[in-house]
Amino acid sequence: MFQNFRLSMAWLHTWFGLVLGFVLMVVFFFGALSVFDREIDRWAIPSSRFAPQPMPSFDQMLKPNLESMQPSADRRERMRDQVYGPLPDRFDVPKRWGFYSTHRDPVLGLFVGYEVPNAKKPDTTIWARRTIDPRTGAGLPDDHLKIGSSFFYPLHYSLTWYWKGVGYWIVGLAALAMLAALVSGVVMHRKLFRELFTFRPRKNTQRGLLDLHNLTGVVALPFHFFFAFTGLVIFAGIYFPVTHTQLEPLHEFSEQREADETGLPHERAGIAAPLASVDSMVAEARRRWAGRGMAGEVGFLAVQFPYDANGYVSIYRAGTDRIALTGEGVHFRAATGEVLREDPSPSAVDSVNEFLTGLHLQHFRHWLLRWLYVLGGLAGCACIATGLLFFVEKRKKRHAETGSRGCRVVDAMAVTAVTGMLVATLSILIANRLLPETLPAGWPERGALEQHLFWGAWALAMAHAFRRSRFVAQGRTNPAWREQCQAISVLALAAVLLNWLSTGDHLLKTVGERYWPVAGVDMFLLASAATAALVAARLKRRAKTEAGVSSEKRKSASHA
């Protein structure tokens, strides 16, 4: 089919990148934003703009909150097709309580899992969640969307398409294609070291795009390969399921054996029991961590089977001082506070898995490395975008002569995946600042409405890109690139101004108070506005040049 192996790799690289490059743009861009997801949450929820707090008393503050939590109407609605008959008005048998926090998050996230009666599948759990202010114990509004951690973050690995897990599978396929594209790209480009220092933007458009594609691909090659690979490792349980296959009996036996080895109960006893002081258990866990030379704070705490004789409390250390995602868990009997188990050191295989997972999820405390992650993600976006543009630039004149619509479609999709994605991202930030705190009765929840506006803005950007793609059929640049860059510049500036007007937290104030979560988002928005304005101005000059060339060609044709 091909004259040599390199040509076959070139075909693979081109078409894998073209077909799944649009998905990878979403993955890389929102993955880069997810590095600072908690900071974006602070910008989006002004009531959470305060300094991180120490863990409050579980017995006095967290337990009363957990006891009062019930699943939201939205979660109950999504659970209806998983049960026989109606759901109860109130759930009374909690299966699990818990909370989590990070060193970058001043608020606490609480969760309660309830056993669902009459469920179609055994062990079905419905979850209730609440975010509280650890200073007072007051809950933050449940309908306010944590744009960073609850939308941008899951968007990069699931596309928020949860039906049948389709989003996970699409992203997994894209990650696999990414690995194939990286390997084939290395085979195609034998002079990688030279391409690391080659960029000729003034030579011609095609050459400049290809140089930038090679440069961003080579500079961040280890980053791209590592994150595509570890993403597949993290979700291996979805892509290579063991349960619900012929190996299910073996899987159940393995889980049962693991539960027996740890000595932790795996089911309820059905006998009521009190809950001892969890604060005392937290103090004991901290003492044991300090004794092992790894003093730290609690990052995750769970109470399994509350108020049951088999109940136990698991306390995990926040591993912000290391890359590996380890918790050094200490487990206590819930009724007495007796230590049941202290997690041993992980095996070699588990250590590798924890290191790879921790390096991908970056829960550690290292700001320079976080910014390198962001730059690596944006380099991935630049690599994919320049690859799509190179495909169009190389073929658009030939397609214009033959009347093919291929370049029009690819170019419009590229506009949608690059500038359209930025328009949608800025739209949800603006909606977050414009929507009232409480919506009228009958409206969707505030967070749900923000997401609807995000997808609506993206759909409009896509329609605009296809509408203006007729210029590509004439061998010219799609003006949607320039127009959407102008929109990005205006929207980014508007988001900063609306944050100031709605909260009073203007940039001078947040920088002066050294509140970097909000100041950093505002500065990033201003930098984006300036960059988009510069790109739009350059594209405008190019459009004038192309229009002049096109006019000269028409005059020559008329004289002929």
C-alpha cells in the first residue's frame, strides 16, 4: 500500500491526528485548566474566597452536617431508572460518610452514600454532597457550580458524557491514538534535535505551521507520551473491566480475600452501635504519622457503616509533600476508637502505580511544576491546532480547484475546537458572574444553566465557523478565525470587569492582598485578551492581502 515504512507512518499520523485531534484539543486544554481547578472554583464562587483553614472538629461541626444530608433532586432523578418502583422520600441507612480537602481548597467537601432499596443492581449507592465553610460549618449554595473541579476537570477525561460511559471510551480511544501519533511522528521526523531549534514563521504559512507543529511536539514529547499513557492506566478498570465478564467470580474472590487480609469489615453487622469520638481518632492518626517521620494533615476521612457494629473509620494523610498518591491510611473501629489496621508500605507494583497516578493528578505542593504542566498542556493544544491548520493549508487550493468540501469541513471543525472552545469557556465564566444568586422557580439549577450556556455558546461558535467556511472554498483563510479571536478578546476582558463589578475584587485589590487564586485567573484572562487581539489584528492584515490577491486574479481573468 505504501512505498516504505515512513510513508505508512505518515498516513497513520495524519489520519489519527485528524479524526481524533478535536477530542484531544478538549483533553489537553481542559486538562491544563484543571491544574488550577481549585483556583478557578474560588473565582467562580466568591463566598469561598478566604484563606485555607485547619480541619474543624468532626464531632462538633462535620457530624451534624453529615447526619442532615440527603441526595439532591437532580441525583434522585438520575437514579430513577436504576430502581424498581419509587425512591423513598428520605434515606435513613447511610453506607458511608466522609470529607476531603486539599491544601489549595479553603472549603471542605462532604459526602454521604446511602444504600438504595429495590435497586436493579446490588450495592447501588446514591450520593449526597455538600460544600461547607470550615470556619462556621455553614453550607455553600448547592446549586453553585464549581466550574474548575466539577466541570472543567471531568470534561478533560469524560467529556461530561456519562451515558453508558461513552465519554470515557472516546477519551480513551483518543489517548490511544495520541500514543500512536507520537510514535509515528518520531518515525516520520528523523532529525528531532534539529527540529527542536527550527522555526521559520516568515518563510511561508505552511512552513511556519509545520515548524511550530514539530517544535511543540518535540519539546513536550515526554509530557505528551506520559500523560496519554498514565491517563489510560488510571482508567484501566473501565477500558479493561474484570467484573461482569467470565472473570467475575475470580474478581469477587480476590476482593473477599483482600477484605479478609485487611481485617476490615466488608458488610454491615445489622447491630446498632455508637460512634466514638472521631476527633480522638484523628489525633491518634496524626501521632502515628509523626512517629513515622511524615507528619501531616488529614486529606481524606471516611466512616464506613456509621452507627453499625461493623463500622470503621479510615483516615488518610494529605500527601502534598510527595508525588506518589499515597495515603498512609489508619483505620479505627467506629464504636470504640480501637486501631484496626495501619496500611503497610505498598508493594513494588503498587508503588509504581501510585507514582504514575500521583504524577498525573498532581496533588503535590509544587507551583513551578504545576506551571510546567500548564505549559505542557498548552503545547499539546498548539501541536494539535497547527497540525489541523497545516492539513488545511496544504490542501485548500487543490480542494478549491476540484470543488471538494473536505478542507471546508476540517477548517470549520478546527475553528470550533480552538477558538470556539475558548469562546465557550469564557461564556461560562461570564454567565457565572451575570446570573443572579437565586433563579426564579421553575428554572434549572444555577450550575446546570451555566453548563447549558457553555454548550450553547460552543454550538453557536461551530455554526459561525461552518457559515464562514465558504472562504476556504476560494482558497482563502476562514474569517471566523479573526472574528472569534476578536470575540475572545472582548469576552475575556468582560469576564475580568464583571468579576470586579459583582464582587469588588478588582486586580489591584487581589494582587495587593496576595490572593493569587482570583488574581491569577484575572491575569490569565487579561493575557488571553491581549493575545487574541494581536492574533486578530494579524489575521485582519492577512485577509486584506488575500483580498487584494484575489482581486488581481479576477482582473487578470477578465482581461484574458
